[in-house]
Amino acid sequence: MTTLLLTVSFLLHTVSLFALILLFQRQNNMKQTEQKMRRTAAETEEMMMAFLLELKEENEELIKQLANLRQLKNEKSTTEQPAVFEKEDIILPSTVSRSAAAKAYGNAKKSLKKEKVEIPLAEQMVNMQQQGMGEEEIARKLQVGVTEVKLALKFSRN
């Protein structure tokens, strides 16, 4: 009788020990997954911040260029014609006959049908990387920012 009880006790202890080991492994897997998610979130946040900073710099440069252009326009208009009131330059489109416009529209419509479906930019980036091109070279060829290329390639890996 005691051997039966000892055997049952031993089996119960073995099963409980096995269950504890499984729970411990699951807990470790969960912690590792959580750490990986945090790292991925941090990397994504870092990439987005870099992209936003690059975008901000480009916007500031554009604002400077527009201010310089506006200033040059104002200087040019004051030196050429002293006007009593300011008038913005309005450029009117040239007139085109209705038949010429219809013909151009038809040609454009035909050429759109003939064109192949464009490959999305992200797929083009992945294809170029698989061909051995670097991120900067991809950015130059596609005329986009390096940060945008890095971000697209990172998202395509996941």
C-alpha cells in the first residue's frame, strides 16, 4: 500500500514539476517577446523621428526659398515700375481650341491605357536592395529621402 502511495506521490510531483517548467518557459518567452516589441517600437519611433526631422528641415528650406523668391519679386517690381497700388502677377493660361483639347485628351487617355501598372514605391525599393543597391543609391534613383528608404525597407522586412 505504501509503495502505491509513494508511486502516486512521485508521479504527482513529476507532473507538477513538469508543469512548473512549462510555465517558467512560457513566462520567459513572453518576456522575450515583450522586449523584442519594445525594441521594435523604439526603432520605429527613432526612424519616424528622423523622418520628421528631415521633413522639418526640408520644409524650413522651402520656406526660406519662398521668402527669398518673394523678396526678389518685390525688389524687381519696385525697381521696374513704381506703382501706386500693389498688384499680384496673374498668369492666364493660353487658349486652346476645343478640337485640339479633345485630341490631346484622347491621346493622353490612350497612353494611360498602354502604360503598365506601376510598381509601388516600397516594392521598387525592396527590388533595388535585392539587386545589391545601397539605401542612398536607391534614394537617389527614386528621388526620395534616405530616411524614407530606410523606413520602407524596415517595414518590408516585417
